[in-house]
Amino acid sequence: MGPPWSYSQGITVIPLGAGMRTDQQMKVRLPEELKQWVEMEAQRNCRSKTAEVVYALMAEKRRREQASA
């Protein structure tokens, strides 16, 4: 069986649901200053805003785990 997409005249067609993320979503309200900081950091690091928030949270999680070890 081939890949779940096809090529037609240089156009890639991906069926709905193919490659969709299963990560849980969570809405978060941020102060404007923090929102702007996330946007600037994401752009500076060539990441999406989501990836930047995940990176920052994972870094803080590691820092706290190392501090308590």
C-alpha cells in the first residue's frame, strides 16, 4: 500500500485526518506583554508560537526536576 497522499500535476493531496496531531489542546490566557514575548521568541528561534511555549515549559520542567534531585 502506498502513502496516504497522491500527486497530480505537482499538487500534493492529503486526505482529511492524515497526520493530524493527537496532542491535547489547552486554552491559556496570557498577559499582552507575555504574548508579545512568546511571539518575538518564536520568530527569533524559527519556531511556531506553540513550539516556543512547549520548549519554554519543558526547559523549566527540566530545571525544576534537576533542582529537586
